[in-house]
Amino acid sequence: MVDKSEILDHAQVVDVNGEHVGIVDHFEGDDKIKLAKSDPEAGGKHHIIPFSWVKEVDDNKVILSKAKADVESEWQSA
């Protein structure tokens, strides 16, 4: 299980295949990660993903358990 303290602000977020999804802005509450709106993938909006999607953290890179298309269809705009 991933320790939340391993996820740092401004860490890169990639999908299960290593494709760039976004950049961590910060934690939103205890179980949500807000992605930075300044990232080109964000389209100028913050997006929220659940912490439960995090598969692992490797060298300040957050690796999700989902493919990019699934992430983008299920994330919440903020």
C-alpha cells in the first residue's frame, strides 16, 4: 500500500502504461489528489482523482492503476 506522505506536490502523475496524466497540485482532504491546472494535459482546469487509483510511487512519480483514457473519463473537474 502506498503511503500518502510519498506523494509530493508537483510530482508527475502517469497512467498504468507510463503515459503522462498530470502534475500533483496538492491533496484535497484525506483521499483525493488535485492535479495542477497549469499542466498542458489539464486544459486550464484542476482535476480531482481519488487516492485509491494510486498503484505506486517511484522516484517522485505517481503511477496510477488505470489507463489515461479511463482516468480522463472519470476524473472530476474542480
